[in-house]
Amino acid sequence: MRKRFRRAAALTLVTLAVVWVAVAAVAAVGTPEPVAATTESGEPAGPLAPAGAPSPTQSEPEQGVMAVSTISKRALPSCEVGDEPTARAELGDWPYTVLDTRFMLPAAYAPTDLVDLGAALSGISRYAAPAGMLFREVGVADLQALVQDAQAAGIALEVISAYRSFDYQQRTFDGWVAEDGYEQALRSSARAGHSEHQLGTALDLRTRGGPPAWDLADWATTPEGAWTAANAWRYGFVMSYPSGKESITCYMYEPWHYRYLGRELAADVHASGLTTREYLWNLETTVSGE
């Protein structure tokens, strides 16, 4: 019994010693501190990103542009017919202005930096746009690059409509009403004040020298339409009214209608998989804090 007692006592002492060493080791180490990342040169790479933040390989959006993962997801307003002032109606708000059957620009809205596209695109082709057609200067360089690169790829594009004033859009809508009736015109044309063309940053395209794109079954199935649908966002242009999205965009499919948003915002809209109206509405509700 004494041998068993001495053996048991010895085992107890050994166990207590092991536990004491382990406790002392934990106390000495404490809570691990995060290790800051370093660059290849060994310089600090800045503070660690919080959990859930984009990885360092993701590009940061420019000021005023938010990644789709950070914007609010609120239900879109219905596509009812109304005349509510849009929230972003200043000339500098052109990338973010939401226009549809409900929200509109004032009649006096008119860009002050309009450029003649016939002259601006004449170095590429004198048939790329008619003389006197206007577009905001902010998007001209990217439009030139789009048309130039398309032509280098064997794709001949022509701008057949760009800036339209409030009065011009009124005449355009009335013309479609006379041709198709009011209800159909609401689907295929914007009422005055509701058109993206009034922003001066929207345009309609066609195959150079071909019929109007809306006279074809689907211009996006032509070489010119397919190339534009696949590549326009790289130059800052996004198709406003894609196929199968009428209940979201408020207008029927228009594969020829593109709006200039700038390259960064267009890339964000393209990557999100959302329509322009969805993305801008979500962005607006996020910025306003609603």
C-alpha cells in the first residue's frame, strides 16, 4: 500500500508540475497579436483589413462609386407613370441621375459642355456621326476610343442619336404616340424630361450605313451589336435597357441605347450584374442614408 501511495504521490507531483509549466507558458505568451502584412521589399503594407473587407487584389472604387457588396439593397420604385423630380438633377450629377417613367429632369436642364460629334469622330470616319449631333465633352474621348477600337476590329459603328433637349424629346415621344399609340409609346420612348438623352451622355447606335437598329429583330445579334454589347462597358458605356428587364428598367429592350457612366462606374455596374437603374437606385439610397 505504501508503494502504491508513493507511486500515486509521485504521479500527482509530476502532473502538477506539467500543469504549472503549461499555465506559465500561456501567461508568458498572452493573446496573440495580429501580424501586419508586408510588401515584397519588407515594408509594412498598412493596417490589416477588418473581417469581410475586400481582398487586396480587388480594385478600390473611385470617390463616389461603391462596390455592389456595400450598397443598400432596397426595392426599386414601381414603373408607374409620374413626374417626380429626380434626386440628382445637377449637371455634375450626370453619372448618377436616375431617370425612368416616374423620375424626371426639369425642362430647363441643358448641358453647357456639348460637343459636335460629327467633328469629334471625323478623324475615325466622317460617317461615324452626322454633323451637328451633340454629346457631353466629358464622354467624348472614351467614345472616340470605343469607335476607333471597334473599327480596328472590323466593326463599323454610327451614332444616330445623342443629346436631345426637353422640347426635342417631346416631339419624339409625340411622334411615337402617333405611330404606335400612347401605351406602346410609353414602353418604347421616354416622355419629355424622362429621357437619358437629355443628360447629354446617352446615345443610340447602329451598324454604319445600315437601317435604324430598332427596325431589326435584334441588333445585338449583328456583328456590330454583339461587339458593342460585349465591350462598351470597357469604355464607360452601359446598355440601359437590356433584354428581359422591362419590369426593372421601365422600358422595352433597346440593344442600341447606351449611356455613358465613366469607365469606373460602368465597370462596377457591369460586374454587379444589375441594370443601370437598379445600381444607381441602390447607390442613391446608400449615399442618402435612407
